[in-house]
Amino acid sequence: MPAIVENYDVVVVGAGHAGCEAALASARLGMETIIFTVSVDSIALMPCNPNIGGSSKGHIVREIDALGGEMGKNIDKTFIQSKMLNKSKGPAVHSLRAQADKMAYTTEMRKVLENTDHLTIRQAEISDIITDEANHITGVKTVSGATYHCKAVIICSGTYLNARCLTGEMITYSGPNGLQAATHLTNSLVEHGVEMYRFKTGTPARIDKRSIDFSKMEEQFGDERVIPFSFTTDPEDVQIEQVSCWLTYTNPTTHEIIRANLHRSPMYSGVIEGTGPRYCPSIEDKVVKFAEKERHQIFIEPEGLHTNEMYVGGMSSSLPEDVQHAMYRTLPGLENAKIVRNAYAIEYDCINPNQLYASLEFKNIHGLFSAGQFNGSSGYEEAAGQGLVAGINAAMKIQGREPLVLDRSESYIGVLIDDLVTKETFEPYRMMTSRAEYRLLLRQDNADMRLTKKGYEIGLISQERYDWVCEKERLIEEEIVRCENVKIGASKEVQALLERYGSIPLNTASTIAELIRRPELDYEKLAPIDPERKPLAYDVIEQVNILIKYDGYIKRQIKQVEQFKRLEKKKLPQNFDYSEINGLRIEAVQKLNKYQPMNIGQASRISGVSPADTSVILVYLEQLKYSNPDLFYQLNGHLEEESDGK
Amino acid sequence: MKSDTIAAVATAMSPSGIGIIRLSGDESLEIIDKIYRSKMNKKKISECDSHTIHYGYIYDGEEMIDEVMVLLMKAPNTYTKEDTIEIDCHGGVFVMKRILETVIKYGARPAEPGEFTKRAFLNGRIDLTQAESVIDVINSKNSFALKSSLSQLKGSVLTDVKKIRGNILHEIAFIETALDDPEHISLDGYNENLLSVVNHERKEMKRLLDSSDNGRILKEGINTVILGKPNAGKSSLLNVLVGEERAIVTDIAGTTRDVLEEQINLHGISLNIMDTAGIRNTEDVVEKIGVTKAKEYANKADFIIYVIDSSTALDESDFEIMEILKDKKAVVLLNKSDLEVVTSKEEVEKHLDKTIIPISAKENTGITELEEKIKEMFFHGEVTFNDEVYITNIRQKNSLQDALDSLNLVVQSIEDDMPEDFYSIDLMSAYESLGKMIGESVEDDLVNEIFSKFCMGK
């Protein structure tokens, strides 16, 4: 039978948040790229919550932006409310969260994709990956029989693989929002030796705005002054009129209805096979697990400007339709609620991400990359971050360049990927600030300082943007030095200002920096008594203030990072048989053989590898210098001498 | 790249003529300058030439600890290729311990097992052929350290540390949940609550630290087991040695069912004495457990005291015990010398090549000879014990102190009105330090605690 045959550099499977970033990065790096989706109308679809960002996820969006990704720009164009979360807490946990106009978000992202050179959009379901004898990717096949030859494939299939949706006793074999599931690809992957998992997640009902009595709820406003996600967005452009969200609560009646019907929930009747996330529990989970709580907060959030649908945040469920109907109506303000779409749980195939390198390439299939929920993560932002890295690395591989591997000390994306590929995952992985051990350094405000240079080296950041970051760095440093050195005397004016802020008056002269470090003061408050100050941009001032104020803590973390980097620098051989190393415990050998860590740092994070095992590998590596110098220097260059000599 | 400074006792931790405490790392010179005083108190060791020896004193603040010789060896011509200091002091266990504690107080940290050798190797000092032995050292010492840190932690200490750790983790998880889900969980008014929890845990930790100075965190000393048939007089002997009625002494054979433990000090030598159920072929199940345990203890012991009832004849059980004793350091006591002798010294000598002392626990005769014999064996190095215990003990204490310091920082942060996310940084350090103490790592504890204890939104 005659069939279409075409050639590309990179094939991206799926056009969700991971797929879009992957395809854009690859095409922007000059790779002929084709992106497949089961429906072109569902590009960058947000099938669950209508927002981007939030605690730690906001950090990821900023990092994507600094590396040259699209998510931050797209939400800046389409948000309808924005808030900086945790503003009363330390700068490390400030996090942007914006409500999106869902329809606008997909439309704008689609526009970007459609207008990117080297990028082709194709509606089709991929059924097979094709490899040669050496397990190198050579192409993919669609269900209709067409073949697309390529050098790299990036799978971003989200929740579509063998998906089924459950609402009580009703099961539909479809992807999210009733979209067509992808039912062939899993088989092809299993045939290629890929280890699959089955996960589940869920979403709440959507309710018609006209049926809601908002007078019984608390109104939730956006911030007065909106801060954009993207470092390239002019802050003036995002000062729009915002819409509100609404807060209401469940009550004992709600909980009674849920308890009385638990046996009809597929979660509890045992119909659901997939593992669900603990951090995003369904309302039935919350009621069972936290039985002592009398009420749970529920946020009613708009899905967009041009729709009446409202998202019921905090009340995802897989209970049957009639129970949902009764349960939602027990909430104040929802007494007459009309459901537009039912809540449902969704099950889908994904992989054990331990099969991947930190570059997101499969260890056993060359040129096969993957990102997003397919890798066992959850969330739009986590997906986009991985998509960007996978897209970059597919291009790097084809161009014969070094892969982009972000480590735990430089980004949340690095933490995310390291956790996925190194730790054991038994549920969809969500980012949290507590997962980042160096979070004081990984702030959302300094994502550009951390990553723009990398984006520039890769080729996704313009010269102009790169130059600005270098200039910003210089200005910050200069101003910090000035603040550490300029002394302020105990003049009348100074004492008056200190008194105004409830700060102890000066006995002797003090540097500006010392004053900034006082909890009740900051850089900007000192302006009247610091006449030499040059006018500086807001983002420069912000950095100066944070770096001076939290200097002690930041220095401590930098010291920890130095320790961490030391082990991270020591590279290990790949496809290596660890049973060759005498003195490793059996459990460690098994784990190391399975994971094939890139470096000693990663090895030490694998559960089951003890500090003694790490020492043994360290000694082995040193031994390699003599027994197999070629391999040693190929792995570690001449770094060793520099880092270990005193 | 800077390396931290490690310290350890390089000689055996037993009474001997000389003890050596070794330091290696970038801060070695800085540390010795802080604690060394020459006779005229004018010399600074860091300013002296490399590979020289200096007479003087080690001080902890204003307290003089010992008269010493300090060997100065500057990098790179040292064993580890790092700045190295050796302090030669008097060989008492107490002195060595005090000096080690002092260098740690002034900035060093206790060396991990085999760490000097590991550094020497990694810095290119040792050649290839020695690599294998380095791995062996790391492995054997680590397995011992792990075993000792767990098995030697007295039950109550382990329980206490676990409890403190659990409470700290709970607070971190609460803070983190609130940070991850600020719209569902508020931290309003939380500071006071945290302050009271932290103050409570600080008190607990101070109590543990105080008790550690009395050696109550780890048992230090020669593990000594008293073996013998039921009613041979083991418990009476223990009572005489300890000086109080600790074991149950009756005429009914098989009264001591559990293994009793006592620590005694014989002329500066610590003995951990374990009295065991008498070994004999028994049908009594409860007693059988005791017998199995006794054999187990005997196999682990550094030193065995074998008590024979000289008023009865040797039998199968005695020969069984003698079998256990064969390759062990042991003395044989012929007890009940006040009664008519059935089993003589000569009779026992036929079967066993060990020192035999006739005693009467009841009349307190022969005990001095026993003490003299133990002392003699110890000072001749015949009986030793694993000195890692001392090191482990110092390491434990160090971890506990680190944890306490971290909690002090939390209090400081609360007083300074720092944002809540800063509290969790120091709480986490305290949690990790305590984890080191009981040999538990962090892994995914926090994430599990967050999910199991607090209801996240979404």
C-alpha cells in the first residue's frame, strides 16, 4: 500500500506544554521539526486547573523563560489575574501565580508554533517508534501508515497513552476533555524494552457562572501591581484589569454525602489501577484521610474571559455524577449550581523515568527523548521545563554538542529532572520548594542571573538579552560594594529615620549594608539618608537588597553548593558493570548497574547506595587513573588535579 | 578547593605510654595556634618551619589539658598531602579524649573511618597496589562504626533522639506545607508555637549532652562476659565486683535469666560486665533463650571470666564452655574455695590453658588477685577493646552539639523576626545532624511527612 514518507530532524509526539516547548526549542535551534497531536485544536491545552505558576512552579516558569522557552511569555499575554504568593515570607519562596484565559492561552501558543520557522504541525496519532539494529532512533509511524524518518524523537504524550476517564461507575476510554486517546504507542515502546507505569490523576467539575451565588463567597483579588513572568515583558504591559476568584468551604453535610457514597468511587472500589498523587488528593481522599477536619477550602476560578465555566479548585473527584451533583450543591453559593462538565479521574500510561539520563534521553534507545507527564511528573510547568530540556538536547545531540544538564544547585528544573531520573517514583511527581535543598540561591527573582548565559550559549537567547544580564550583574556587584563601604554617621536626620521604622538609633557610624540587614529596614527605606545613591532599575535594587540582607544564609548555602559540586564533577563511566568494583555491597551494585549514574554525586543520591559505597566508588575512580588512564581522562579531563589538589 | 579539617586519635585508645592525636586539613594550623602554648607563650606554630617539633601545652581556653610535643608538617610533604599536625600527649584515655574534643571544639571534625588513608589516596599519595586495602579499611571500619553507633547507643538515648527528631520533622513539614500551599495553610501566630517546641527540644538535647559526659551515650570499655554453669556463683561475683546487690542471687539454679550489664572501673580500666544465664542443657524454654544469648555475648566479648563451682565435678556443660573459651582472652575462677574442693586447679589445667584463680565470692577472697590479673593483661596489651567506640562516642556528641547549635539559630531567627522559610533551613540541619547520630539519613522523610500529616489543597 502506498504511504507517505517524509524526513525530519526531530519528531515531537504530543503538543501539550512539554511538546510545545520541545518543538519550539528544537526548531529555533535550526532543526527541521514536526510536532504531532491528536487534535490541532488542543495545542497547549489546560485540561485541569486554569492557572500557571504557584509555589515553586512559578520558579520553573521563570527558569524556562531565562533559558529561552515560551511559557512565561505566553501567560503574560493571556493571564486574567496575577498574584505573588508568599509575599510575607522570604524571597526564596515568593512565587508568581496567574489565572489564565485557557482558550486565549492555547490560541496564542498555537500562533507562536504556526509562525516558527522549521516547525511543522501535523494532526495524527503516532503508533510506532522505529529503531535500527544498534537501537538508534530512525523514525516514527502513524496509525494511518505514514513514516517520518528522523534523527531524534521526543515523546510528550501527557495523559493520552491508553487513557481512560472514570466518573463513578462510568468509564470512557478517552483522553482528557473527551479527546481521543492514543492506544498504540505503548505496545511499540514495550517491544523496545521500555518499562511502563500506570498513573492516575483527576480534575474537578466545571460549573456555570450564572448558577453561582457569589454573595456567599469571599472575593479573592489579584495583586495591585502585577509582575510579569517573562524577563522580556515590559511590566507596564501587564497592568490590566483583573478578574476575581472566589473562596467557599465544604461542610459536614458535604463530607457525609461523600462518606455515604465512597463505595461508588472507583478509587475505593478498586477499579482504578493507577497510582494517584498524594499532594493533589480528590475530595474523597481528603475527607477520608483528614477525617478530623470540619471543612476544606474550595476556590472558584474563572476558566477565561469569554466563557461562563468556573473551575472548582480543591474538589476533584471520581464519584458518580449524581453524587457530584448533590455534593457540590452543599457548598455555600453553589446551592443551585449547574454542572457544565463532570469531575473525573483519568488513568494513563507513563514510564519509569529512571530509564532516562539527566539529558532526558533514554539510556537504552539512542535519540529517544521524553518529557512531561509521560515521565511521571504532573503539572503544566514541570512538563514545560522538561520539554524545553528535551527539545534542546535532541538538537544538541544531532549537532554533536554537549547536552544541557542542569544540576540541583542551579535550578528547580535541575532538581526536578535529577529527582525523576535518580529517585524512585511511585506517584506523579510535583515540584515543591522543599525539594530544592539550595532554594535560597534558586529564587524566582534571580532566574535570569542563573540561566540566561546558558540559554545564550545554547542559542535560544539573543545577544541583546545576554548583554543586559551581564550589565545587570555588574551594576548589582558595584552597588553591593558601595553599600558595604559607605558609612552613615549618627546625624539627626539618620536617627529620625531609624526611629520612624522602630529601629535602634546609631551609637557610631554604620555602613549602609549593616543597616539593610536590620529586619525592620531595607535598601529602599534608606534612600533619604543615602544621597550618593545612583538611580537603578527595580530588578537591580531587588537583587542588591536580597543579597545584602540575607548575606549570611546565602554564603552558607554557597559553601554547601561547593561541597556538592565537588562530587558532581567526578564523572562515572557509562554502561559499566559495578560488580567489577570490589567492596561494594550487593544492593549498591544492583542499583548502580540499573541507574548507571553520570557522576559520583548522582550515585550518592540513589537510595540503597551508602556513604561507604560512595567512598569505594571514589577510590575506584582514582584507581582508574592508573589502571585505565584513557578512560579516566576521557571522563574527567584534567579537572581532578585542580579540584583535589589543595 | 578547600578541604575541611579532620581529627582522630592515631594510637590505640588504651592506656599506654604515649598517645597521638592527628589533624589534617586546611585549618590544622589555625586550630593548633588556638590551643597550643609554648613555655613562654610566645611561639605560633603556624609561623614555624615545616617538619619541626615543638614542646608545650594544650589548652582549652584557660584550662591546661596536657604537656605535649607538637609535630608540624606543612603541605604537601605529608601523608595526606594536606597541612598536618600531630599532638603527642600522655597516653591516658581521658587525656586523649579531652585533646580530641578540644580540637573538634576549635574547628576540626571527627574523621570518618579510614578517612586519613582515603585522603592520602585521593591526593595521590598512595599507589595503586594499596587501593584495595583502602577499600577494605573503609568497609570494615564503616561496618563497625555503623554497628557500634547503633548497638552501643543505649536504648533510652535512641528513643529520645528519635522522638526529638520526629518532633522537628513535624514542624518542618508544617512550615513547608504552608509555603507550598499558602492559600490553604496560614502561618499566622505560628512563631510562638514553634518557639515553645524548639525550646523544649533544646532542653532535651542539653540533658542528653550532659549525660554524655558521664559516658552514658555509648558504653566505653572492655566488653567482659561472665560465663559458668547455673549456680556457679556468677551473679555473686558480679555483685562483689560492682559492690551492690544487682543480680538476683539464690540457691536455685537458673535464676539469672536475662543478661545483666554493669560498668565497673578497675584502676582506670573500664569493664562492661555482662552476667549471663548459666550454660547447661536445659529444657526450660525461657532459660534456653538466656543460654543462647550467653553464647552470643561470649563470641562478641573482648574478655571472658569463667566461673567454676569447685565444690562440684566438671561435666558436659563445662566442656562446652571450655570449647567457647579456647581462642578467647579469659581467666578461670574456681569459686566456692570456702567449701570442700571437688574440682582442683590441676584438674582444670588438664583441659584448659588459661590462668586459674581460686576465689570465694561469698567470703570475698581472691578478688584482689583477679583485679591484678585483669590489670596486668590489659597493660601488656593482651586484652584490648575496639577503640572506635571512643571515637564513635565523640562523633555522637559532636552531632548532638551540631543539632543543638542549629536549634539555637532557629531561636535567633525567630527573635530577629526572619521569614518562616529561614526557620526550616536550620531545623533541617538539626534534623540531619540527629540523623547522623542514629545512622538514619534524610531521604524522602520530609515529603512523606508533608503528605501524611497535612492536607494539601488543589
